[in-house]
Amino acid sequence: MNRLFLSLAATACFAPLLFAANFPEPYDTEKAGDAPMPAAEAAKTAVLPEGFRLEVFASEPEVRQPIGITFDEKGRLWVAECYTFAENPRRWDLELNDRVTILEDTNGDGKSDKRTIFWDQGKRLTSVAVGHGGVWVTCAPQLLFIPDADGDLVPDGEPVVMLDGFDAETIGHNIVNGLKWGPDGWLYGRHGITSTSYIGAPGTPEKDRIAMNCAIWRFHPVRKTFEVFCHGGTNPWGLDWNEDGQMFYTNTVIGHLWHAIPGAYYERMFGAHLNPLAYEYIGHTADHYHWDKGSEKWSDIREGISDKTSELGGGHAHMGCLIYQGGVWPKEYHGKLFTCNLHGRRINMDILEREG
């Protein structure tokens, strides 16, 4: 399945809202001589397995800068739109606001036809999750809970800070991200390698905070307990659970797929784990790489994708993780793991097989 190519076509822009002054105007690419292909046309260029089709649910100007999505129990799509991100972490544009929007298909035609702005006061917004009477967002340095007990899609009050201490000053694309409910009822998230965060409830003394660097973490919404689930990797940008409740997460550069065992220490791209007694780190779970690790450096992709790397899967950078259990696709896809390969412009499928 390494040759399954999909255009990531639906990522696009939001028209400016009259009531929101802190959202930038859409960048006029036509004036710059680089007009994007319309989303519907781009979707037609995707190469798909037999029997599949690619449809555009929403595109610009209806949705813009999407950095995280989730569905609620009514099938509505919640989108975290991030406007403040900058490649240089010291240049987050905090004069702008990020926001959470809701997209709905009210007539069942497979396209969004209703949009609601739920919250538009975010800074460094990277993910969204819905549950326990409200909405959860990561806005470094905080994990916020926005109450909406009656479910009317209007916040009941100001966001509540559940955790703080996530690094927001020195970290860029490794920043806290990826909220997702686990089958155990915990709220899971991710953290990259380039900075150390010291996590606790607001007011927690420094000596009592939990240090975290390059890890999968979780928070219990009832007990208000925070813990690091496992350590290691580089940039964990996707996670999901199989039908047995085992977690797998995707990563970049040093291996793309990891079986997340509670308390485990995995290989890192560089540096040492915070625990000085950890040794013999666990390697990545997959028996293959999606790039020519034998003759290339991971950074060679900046010069363009080679024929060998394309043949192997498309590159080292992966985002998102889905272990398919929906029951609609053909049986041969059930239980397989899918992840977006950014440099290869495709979706990779990995087969999860137990050994031992």
C-alpha cells in the first residue's frame, strides 16, 4: 500500500468574519502568481484504491489553518484553527487569535453546510477534544477546559485552566498537541523533543511538577490526575488504539511507528531521557522504514524525494494515525494502521501483526 497517493486538498482558508478583528485576511495567492488549485479539482487528482473515492467536506473560505480535528457524538466536525503559529517559535504572532469552529452536514449530502464559531480567543491552539460537558484544547502553556454543559455550542463561561507548564517560549513544531480520548477514559496528548515542560495544576510548586520531554502523556478528567504514559521518539504527531486497547503512535525521523507500552522508554532522535537510570531504550516497532535509511540522511528530503525513498513509502515525516475499525471499508483494511506521509504526499498503510 506504499503507492497510495492522496492529495491533501481540503486544507485551505477562512473568509474574514465581521465580528472577529484578530483574524488575518486570506493571503491572495493569485496576486503572488501562485494560485492554488480549487479543492474539488485537487481531489480529482488523487490516486485511490479501487472502490474508493475522495470527497471534499469543507474547504476555504469555510475552513482555514486546520491543525486538529475531532467528531462529537452528533457527527459534527470540530476544527482547531491555528493562526498564531510561526516557524520560529520565538515569533508566535500573539496579536492574532486562534479559534475552534464546528462544521456540520445538515442535509446528508457529504458536505459541510453549517459553520459555528465556538471560541475565538485561543493562543497557540494545537488540538481539540469534546467531552465531559465541554471542550478541551491545548493552548501552550495550558490545557484548557471550555464548559458547555447544555451543549448549545456557546461557552458557559471563561476557559478553566486544568494544567499549565507546557513550554511555549522555546518550542515550535514540537509543541504540545494531539488531544484524543483513550478507551480507558483518559485524555491523551503528545509532546516533542526540543524542550522540557514542567506540568502541574495551576499553582503547583516547581518541586512537585512533572518534567516531560518527548513523550505521550494523559490527564484524567474526573480525578484531575496527570502522568507521562511513555517516553521517547522525536515528533509524535498521531496516535490510536487497536481493538485490544493497545496504543500505537506515529513519529518522524527515527522510525515512524511505535507500540506505546505504559512506562516504556523508547529511542530518541538526540539527547538523553530525563530519567538517568533508563537504559537499553526500545526501538521503533515497525520492521521497515519509509525512506532510504541505508544511503540517505533524513534531512536529504529537503533536496527532493529520491526514487528509492518513493518506492519505500515516501519519506520520514508522518502525521496522524488511524487504526481502521469502522466496518465500512473492505475487510482487508480492518485493523490496518494509516498515517499521512508528508513528503511522499500519500497515505501509508502499515499491517499490525503480533510476534510473541
